[in-house]
Amino acid sequence: MAAPTSRRRASVMDVAREAGVSVGTVSNVLNRPDVVKDETRARVEQAIAALSFVPNGVARQLRSRTVTTVGALVLDIRNPYFTDVARGIEDRLSLDDHTLMLASSDDDPERERRYLRLFEEHGVLGMLVVPGSAGTRAVEEVHARGTRVVLLDHPSSIPGIPSVAVDDRAGGALAAGHLLERGHDRLVLLNGPHTIRQCVDRQRGVRDAVERAGLDPDEVVREVTVSGMDARGGDDAMRRLVADRDGAAPEAVVCVNDLVAIGAQRALRALGGTALLRSTALVGYDDLDISSELASPLTSVRQPALEMGYRAAAILLEDDRSVEQHVVFQPELVVRDSSTYAG
Amino acid sequence: MAAPTSRRRASVMDVAREAGVSVGTVSNVLNRPDVVKDETRARVEQAIAALSFVPNGVARQLRSRTVTTVGALVLDIRNPYFTDVARGIEDRLSLDDHTLMLASSDDDPERERRYLRLFEEHGVLGMLVVPGSAGTRAVEEVHARGTRVVLLDHPSSIPGIPSVAVDDRAGGALAAGHLLERGHDRLVLLNGPHTIRQCVDRQRGVRDAVERAGLDPDEVVREVTVSGMDARGGDDAMRRLVADRDGAAPEAVVCVNDLVAIGAQRALRALGGTALLRSTALVGYDDLDISSELASPLTSVRQPALEMGYRAAAILLEDDRSVEQHVVFQPELVVRDSSTYAG
DNA sequence: TTGAAAGCGCTAACAC
DNA sequence: GTGTTAGCGCTTTCAA
């Protein structure tokens, strides 16, 4: 294998010269091979090989205004839920031979802006965005400027922007309802910031369930905001909670996602071993693959991540008024040990 | 927010006309604002705002040959190990205001080719690639044509291509050595295909450890190839193993990664409950965040994923001969319950 | 400090 | 079937 040449990449001109044809013919070989005489095409293909010619996609895109790249911006690439969504997206894209540019905002408005901008400047075919705390303003602007957008994990209230989401309010109610049914009358909600729509909706759902049980949400539900929506955040929050109660664990806890729940479990075990862990009824959210494999297998609210990604990508590509533009999936409760030891 | 106009995006020409200046001046405002008279600049900026002008990055890249995008191709985006690596890459890139285009080959040569091609045609600044079963051939070609490449998770044997990897052979030896020390003299290795370099090296390491213990690897080690390097693959393989042995679990198992180990645990629990699970000593690889939270907390070989990504990105960006071009990190064994119940 | 004009590499008319 | 040429939107000389 030769060393990397610092020479300029070969261009259609070079290929044309090498093959003794015009650039138009080279372009034809590249894009409409059937229109070129066999013998000419062979010569051009030989020249392409000889020069290791790789077409400049940037120039092509500029000229032909055809793109095959879709951008996706998720909240947190380290959260398996979002990688499942991404996988669903890719599954759909690859059907049309399109490719995915994946990025993670980490709910940092600055990063979100940067990536939206990058996608827009790059002229992607469209983008799939999970908006963060900063709201949908930035996305709306992108959309207003003419780029196709589908909101992910966010019910769209914006005319012209389709969306794919899960009914988070129903999910919150599912989680809390389960704990109430099991006789718990005090709930802690380990939630993310209220700037994130999912967190607000799940909290509302929790309160719905409490009201439905004939109780007063303000008395029953104690909401604690985690420092981050990952294991670390759940761990920290649970430590604070236990410290507040002189070493006792809260009776029943709803966590905003499985990672937070896993962190909360970790804290409980660290502070008081299995005994403390089992004194709490815990429900997570997302039903990650690994949630069933935990020391205390997690009761969790399942969201159809892969399907959501697939559907969102389909809406973007099909851009078809006959397809439903606002899809809401229903979550589902999966009951395991973490919520059934206690009580 | 206005509906998406199907109108063409505004161009520098439009901005120039609106502001009553030439396109050159608009370009200067965009790229060298200090060289433009305050008052002119203000007028141009106003025009930009009025027209919602977003520069066409494709045209810019074509003309100025400056890129800020780096491509990364990992084996499996759903494996937290690789998302950690990706995160390390991003951390380094964002220092230079560069952005990451992330893709997953799923060890499918076809997908690998597609993404390498996409990156190359797009003219990325460079790429970070975890090669799959298909080997490094495709990457070498890309490199030979002049694109900067850093191999990830693969010790480079290719002149001019830097690499960042972990010593997998040492890791395999660490895992097996631990089990041997605990008195096991039959090991099952749940491995991925030998077309993947990591798998071969880890197997060699396992055999090293056996030899070091004065035993014969051919007698001690039984290697089983999983159908996929994820929980599903581990689950399937373990079921086959147990069936082969009339319902008994193997004494000691080294898994090619934590996901496989988690799947293996799942199978054991499903087949024979905690009793069967605890009759096996199990070691994983990667030390995922959640591995410590499992029903049977996983003994695992830790690889510094984040640091690897960071380092690889640094090498790519710095492109500096004074920086070591072949970095090999050393893995580390983390002992937990999964390997210490049994025996 | 600004404007005019060339050209990045490609595709798509259109002419032959 | 193939060649010629304009031009995608931008940056970058060079001149004024």
C-alpha cells in the first residue's frame, strides 16, 4: 500500500484525460452508466481504477442538490435508549441507501445549536431531533428556513413539524399506579429537570395516578431533581434522600429512567446492603436490555425505542401527507423484583 | 414561525444585494469581520438576519478546502464500550471546535465500506476506525488515497497509520489467570469470531495464562463461538453449552465482553435459577457501567474507553510526529461476585 | 476597505 | 453517444 500522497485527489478532469474522453462522459459513467457505450465505459472505469479516483461528494452535492445524509441529534448517546432509537433510524435509512450522521447534545444548548447548525450548513436531507431543555425554538428556526425536521420523543405542537413520541404521562401513571396498588402511600419521584418535557409529563402522570387513587399528590409525591439523568445522578440523589431520613430508605421510588434507578440501587446497596435495597420499591423507565439482569431486576416502563426511530425516519423520508404525522406510542409496564420486595 | 418555504435558501449574492455590497464583502464579514468597516459590517449583518441567511457549508468546503468534521466508525453503537470511546473522541474534538460524524458498521463489511466511502467522499478531516472482520484492507486504501486515519482498538501494523488500542492479549490472560488461580482447571471461552482481531488476541491471552500455569491449553480451554457479540449471543451459546452437558453449567467461563457475559448469566438463571448461576465462575470484558449492578456483579477486564477515544482524536488532530503514534493501553481486572461464588 | 472575477469539482442541459 | 459549457455558493486573489 503506497504512502499517503499529499498530491491533490484525482478529479473527473484527470479521469477524462486518462481515458481520452470528456468530463461529461465520466460523469455519465458515474451516474448513468447505461447511457454510455460499453467500450467507452470500460476505458473510463479503467482510468478510475488507475487513478484511484473517488468522486468529490461535496462538489456533487453542491451541483446536483442531491443528499443522502440524514442528521440525528439525541439527548445522550450513552443512554442505551437513544442508541436503540438510533438503530431504528438506521434500519429505515439503509432501506433507501441513506446514511446517518449521529450526534449527542447532552442536553447542552450550546452543543445542540452547534450540531443543528452543522446539519443545516451541510444541507442534510432532513433531521431527527430530540429537543432538550432549551426547548424547540432552535429546531423551529431550522424548520422555518426550509429544512425537513421530525421531532423525536417530543409531541410536536408546531405546525408542519411531524413528531414521534411516547405518551410519557401515561407512562408516569403506569409507574406510580403500580406502586399505589401495592399499597405504598408515599412516593418519591427522582426526576430530571422540568426544562425537559419528558420529565414534566412523567411527573404529571405520577400525579394523575395519585389523584385517581383518591389521594392528594401534594402530600403523597415528593419530587427530587437529580443532578444528571444517569447512574451518577441517581446515586447522588438517593444518598441525599437517605441522609435526610437518618439512614432509612424511602418506601417507594419512581425514577425518571433506568440509569437513574440503577444509580439509586447502587447507593442503597452501598449504604445498607441488600436489606436497605429491599426496603424500597423502585420503578424505572425505559426498560433497558440490562434492566432485567440487575441484582434487583428492575420494574420499568417500556418504550418501543427501535420502532420510534424507524417510524421517525420513515416519516422524514416519505414526506407524505397520507402518513400520520404525529405518532404517539403507548408505553407498557414490565413488573420485576425491584418493586415487589418491599411492602 | 413561518411555514417552510420551498424557496431557495438565501445565498451570499442575496445578502450582498440586500446590503448593497459585493459578495466579497459578505464573505469578509463571515470570515474576517475585523477587516470590514464597522458600518458596512453592520449593514451586512442586518441583511443576514433579515434573510435568515445560513451559509452553505458544502460550497464553502468545496472552495476553501477547510473541514471541521471527523468521522468515526465503530463496530457496534449499542455496545456502551463504543459509546464511551465515542464520547472520548467528542471531548477532544470539541476542544478544537470540530464535530463528529458517528456511524456503526455492526461488523458488516458492506456497511463498513459504505461509511468509509461516505466519509471519504465527504472529505472529512480524518477518520477514526474500529476495523471489523473484513480486516484493515478498506481502511488502508482510504489512507493510501490521502485521508488521515487512526485505527481504534486495533494495533496498527500499517506504516503511516497510527493506532490506539488495548493490550487484549494481556486482558485475556488477566481473565483466565484469575479463574485458574481460583482453582478452576477447565475453562470455556465464549468468544466472537476469529475474524475479529480482539477475539483472537483475547483467546491467545487465555492460552498464555493456561500455559503459565503449567497446563495444556488444548485440554483446558474449550472455545465456543457466539452468534453475536451481545447478550443474545451469550444467551444462545450458554444454552447450547448447558444442553450439551445435560443441564450442568460449565465450571468457569471467560466471555469476550460484558454483554455476552450478561446474556450467559441470563441463560443460566433461566435454566436453573440462582443455583445454576452460582455454580459457574464467570468473567466478562469491558467493565461496563452497569456490570457492577447485575444480579451477579460481573468480574470484568476494564479498558479505558474514554481515554482511548480522546487519545485517538488527539493523534488525528495533532498529526504530530512528536506524539507517540502507537498507543497501547493496559487493561485491568476488576473482581466481583460472578467469578467468586463458585469453586 | 471594497469590488470584480476566477475557480473549487461536479452535473446537466444542449449541441453535435 | 459524446463533447462543450454554464453554473451550484462560496472564498480568494488582485485591482481599484
